[in-house]
Amino acid sequence: MFAPKSRALGALFITFVAATPLAAATRDPFSPDAAVSFFRDLFRDAPDVGAKDHMVATSSDSRTLTFKLDDGSEITLSLAGGRVLIDGEQAGRYIPGGALEGAWQELLADLARVPTPLAVLRVRSWAPTGLVGEEKTAASALRRRLAGITAATGEAITPQPIPGAPPGGLTVDIRSFNDLRTLEPTLWRVSQLTGPDLKLAVPDGRAYLGHFSVGTGDEQEGHLLVLHGDADIFGTVRGNVVAVDGDVVVHAGATITGSVLAVGGRVQDAGGDIRGAVLTLSDPETATTAPLAPASSTAGTALRRGAGLAGIFLSLMLMGAGMVAFAKRQIEVVADTVGHSFGRAFLAGLLGQILVVPTFGMIIVGLALTVVGIFLVPFAAVVYTLLAVVTLVGGFLAVAHAMGEVRARRKMAAGSTNVSANGYAYIGVGLTGAALLWVVWVALGWVPVAGWLIELAAILVTWVLATVGFGAALLSRLGLRDSFAGRFIAPETLTDEYLWATPQFGVPAVTRPEKREVPPSRTPPPMP
Amino acid sequence: MRHLVRGAWYVGLWAVGCGLSTPLAAQTMRTFTVERKAESASQLRATVEFGAGELSLGPGKAGMLYSAEMRYDQERAAPQHRFDPQGPQLDLRLRPIGNAGVRVTNREQLAQRAVVTFAPGIPLDLDVTLGAGEGQIELGGLKVKRAAIRSVATRTVIRVDRPNAMACETLDLDGGAAEVYTEKLGNLRCAEIRFDGGMGQTRLDLTGRWTSTLRLSAKQALGTLTLVLPKDAGVRIVLDRTLSSFEPTGFTKDGNAWVSAGFASAPRTVLVDVTSAVGGLVVVWE
């Protein structure tokens, strides 16, 4: 009906259409609600909602953050019993006691003691690190949900001076901006403090919370730090000016003898005189504009895993075809070694895995100990690594070859005539067999506990096959030696006369001489 | 078998489609800006170091001594800005966190970008180091007194589209494992250009408005070195090569050097000293 090219393009289009909604829809991508949600999300930005209050609740197995919004609704994000819940629906999984739970717990501990406007700032820039796999995906879903939250209007901070810290207390040194790596985190930490916790010392300067102005004709001696508000300069500041979560506005006629730094804000030069440098450092963009990982749905996870499996399968298939085409004898010898000396190959592979790193170290050290050998170290390292990879991959493909060959023989023995008895088919069938457990994992890996068990089984089986292949490749010297391949035939059996009289292969119906009965011994019995 | 091939083709398309449709993973990008008015500065010595990403460097607004905008991944890098009014001297860097040297982990890291500009009319002593990524450096319009540009693993393009307002003393280029491409370096009016290349392709374009004598010293370990020379210039090349090729068309042998026709009477001359290990030297006349 359709030309193959049209079909291919159609498949590609369907793939894009099928894959794209996975990034936007967070729940069942095939439900009508999800479809509406998908198109709604596709054509508008993330909705901004004003949070007027927030709550943190923790128990032995759950940690919940709730934002109360202007319109009376709530946003609830929770880690409970291994599941990441967003507004009551599962958005992913986490490992109890793992990195995600630790980062979430740390965030909630901070949020428990800050007012809602600061909590909003805090969650918008929450960026846990060190996450992998499903935890990383789940964290992306949490961050995506948190990104749309803004503080409710009317939550402005009352301007006030910040009390000085006692000796040994928190100090923010803004006399120089040379060490931003140290200064910026300090400023961020300070900006998270509220109430009685907010006490700090500014060497040669002062600190204020909320909007702050230096009036026309006024002179501010020393450096100026403003948290959560704009610094409006009409007069003169003899020192540096720093604003965190606010702008610095230098009006006409104003003078700042030092430099200006705005963290999370701008510096607006409205005709003033800034003698030093003007520096700005934006808020982290992760929570607002940086691309985030797609939400994880069951279908999406399965699709991604399936694509990965298909990619690996095709790659191995291509490599296997190449080996059959260009190194047929070698792969057959390794495959025969697998079939004939399975246990020995497994032990050799196990030993090889244990010794591969120490051997490498010994080679490098040995070369390094000699003067001439030092120059060979890079070459030896590359060659050794390549050999190890070729041995591992080649061995695995040989195992697949052996599996396919065994299956073909059994089918032929059962009388089937529709059997492809060639190396390409052997490897294809073998790889398919090796991939079966992974296919089950792709389909059912999302099931709690069972999914992990399937994954474990698949890893175990693949490791065993790889170990056997590695060992067989080692035993057969990458297919160059057939001592363990069951191909040995004693030289005396290869004489023409013997072969003519006694065919060795393929004729099980040959009539062999019957066993002769042993005549009774003529030796007289021993004397009593 | 045909079905198998067709099925594999569809699976491949599907896998490619899924790969293209997957958004990038999260990262934490920040933007750092800095600028300073020229005030009474009579010169500037600037050091710019950019670990990974795209760097654009060139002339900026008059009256602004320097300005920079850096977009970086705060989990992997940190900006550093120091200014010493005695000199004056600027030290502007985007360094990998931990000072572990250049480290490129994935394509996302290369989303880092920086735009650095300098005052057009103030004598500049410039020292630039590029890590991994791409560098676009426009020296035309600047008043370059001396410049040193090091590329570790970068594709670097250096252009000088306008003649330097002052004679440049030296230009040092260090190619590392990078591809270095230059346009109209002659406009810098340098007395000497030194190039030290490791691996990669290099194109040194010495055309532009310059007079008298230009000395070029170039070392290339692995790769082709292409010299673009003005047609009216007399050229003398001393070539030390190991496994390199050189087609001396238009040159005659003079002792251990290759000399272009009309070298003695040329209005301007280029004295080239090339050391090439593996690769070749190509001369192009423009």
C-alpha cells in the first residue's frame, strides 16, 4: 500500500510524536486528561502560582512539602515509601536512604525555618547532585513542579538593619570581590537566614534587610550589603555596594567610590558615577529556563529502555556479522570451546576477570622499570585495552554463536528442514536468546520488587555468558588454538585404511563388531 | 530475511527518533557579568582564561575599559575576576571547580559561553587561554601591544579585520591539540609571530597591511601548516622537517633556505622559520 520509504518516514514521524508527549505529560500519556494536559502545556508557559504559606511534615517513612496557594489550592510533594509523589500521584521512585532522600531531607530542614518567600526562592534553585537513574528522573519531576511556584504578592520583607553578629559569628567580607567562589556561597547562605538567626558582621560596612536608600546629599561611609531588596543610591557610598535578591540603582548624581555587585538582580546605572567595577551574578537558571529531563512515565521508561536494548542488540549483531564475515574460523573455534569446555571456560573467564587489572598493572610497571620500555607504555596500554575489549566482546558473540548453533542442531534433529545453518543466523538467534530476559525487564522493569529481580537475573545471566565467552576466548587464544574445542582427532585415526574401514563421523549406523565373550580362564585355580 | 532487514531499519529509525526527542538533562547555568569604565587608564594588561565553551573576544564600547558576560555551569566552573589598578591589570577566568585542569564531560558543558570586550583605544597586553570548545577572537579594532593566545583543545579563529592602531611587538600562538585558523594577521603589524602547534590543522594568514619585515617562527608537531602570504612580499623559508611534505613551487633553494622570486627587491619581507615533524607545509599566495 505504501512504499517502504514512506513507511520509514511514517515510522520516524510516529516516533517523534510518540516521544514528544512523554516530555510534557507527567502521568498516563494515553488518558484523555493527559492529552488535554499535553496540548495545554505545549502551548503555554509553566503557570505561575503564588504561594502564601508552606508546611513541612516528616515521619519515619515520609517527607512532605506543601505549598498553600493564593487560590486556596495546594501543591504537595512527598517522598514516601520509595515513591515520589507529586500532588498525590506517583512521579517516580527513590531509594530509601539514598541520595535523593538525603537532598530532599536537607531541603525540607532548611524550609522548615524560613518564611515562605525565602522558601520559594530556595525550592526554585534546588539542584540536588549525585543522582543517577530513576532518582535523577524523579528529581527532575520535582524540580519541574517547583519551578512554577512564585511567592504570593504582598509578601515583601519589612526594611530593617541587620543586627551585627557576635565575635566569631557569621561574617560577610565585601571589601573585595576578587574571590567570588567564596563570597557568593556565603551571600547565598546569609540570604537564607531569617528572624533571630539573621545576624552578621560586615567588616567596614553595614547590612540591611529589604529595600534601602541612600538619599540625595547623604553619605554612607563604608560598604553596604542589602538582602532581599533594592539598593537605591541617590547620594554617595564610600565603599562597595552588594545587593542579594535585588537591584542596585545608581541614580543621577549618585557616587559609589567602590564596586557594585548584584546577586540575583541587576545594576541599573541611571546616570550615577561608579568608580569601580560593575558585577552581576544571576540566579541559577535550573528552576526556570534550563531544559529539564523529561518526566518519567512507565511507557516512557519502557520506550527508552527498549531503544537502548535495540541499539545494543543491533550493534552486537553488526559486530557479529563482521566477525563471521572476516574471522569465521576464529569465532567458530571460540564457539566450539564454549560448547565443549563450558565449565573450564567459565572458570578461565572468572580468573581472567580477576587478573585483568593486576596484569595490566604488572605490564605497565614492568615496562616502566626499563629505560626503553617507558616509551612503550602508551602503546602497551592501548593494545592491552583493545585486546581486553575484543576478547570480551568476541567471546560474548561466540557464546551467542554457540547458542544459535545448538538450537539449529536440535531443530534439525527434530526433523525440521526450515533451519538457517549459518554463522549469521547462529549469532542472531543467540543474541535474541541472550536478550530475552532484558526484553522482559524492558516490559516489566517498572513493577516494584519484581522489576529489580528481573533486572538482577538479566545482569547475572549476561555476566555468566560474558564470563564464559571471555574464558573461551582466552583458552582458545582468540580462536587461534582449538585444544579445548573438541576438534582433536588422534593422528592414527586419520589413516586412509582406518577411515575406509571405520567411518568416524556421520554414520551412526555403522555396524561395529559385537563384543566377544571372554573365554573362561584356563589358569588353574590357586591351591587351597 | 527481507522482513528482518526492514524491521531492523524501522527499529533503527525509532531509536534515532527517541534519541533526538530526548531533552537534555538538567544543569545549573548562571550568568556573570562585569564591566569597568576606562576612566583614566592608559593601558591594560589582561589575562583571560576560559576552561570550556565558546569564547568571543573583541573590541567593545569606547569608554569601557573592559566588559565580560559569562554563562557557565555552576556545578563545574566558577568565574574569577581580579583587577589591580596598579598596572592596571585584569585577571578574568572561568575555571573548572577544583582546579583540576580542563575537563570536558559532555556536550552540555560546552553550552558555556563568554563574551569579553576591551576598550578600542587603550594599549592592550593580552594573554588568552582557551580550554575546550571554540574561540572567536577579533583583534581588529583593538590597540594590541602584545598578545599571547593558547588553545588547548579548541577550534580557534583569530581575525584582524582592521589594522592595529599601534605596532605590535609579538604575537604568540600556542595550538595545543587545536585547530587554529587565522585571517589577516598582518594587520596586527607585529614584528614577530611565534606559533607552537601540537596536533591539528593550522592556517596562518599573514596578509594585511604591514610594512618592512615580519618574522614568523612556527613549529608543528602533527598536522598541516598552511601559510597564506601576500603576493607582493618576499619570502624566505627555513624548513626543518622530519616526515613532512613541502611543495616548493615558486621558491628557489638558497643554502638551507627556500627563497621566493624577487625576495631581495620586495617592498616587504617575511622571514619564516618552520619546524614540522609529521604533516606538511603548504604555501598559498593571496
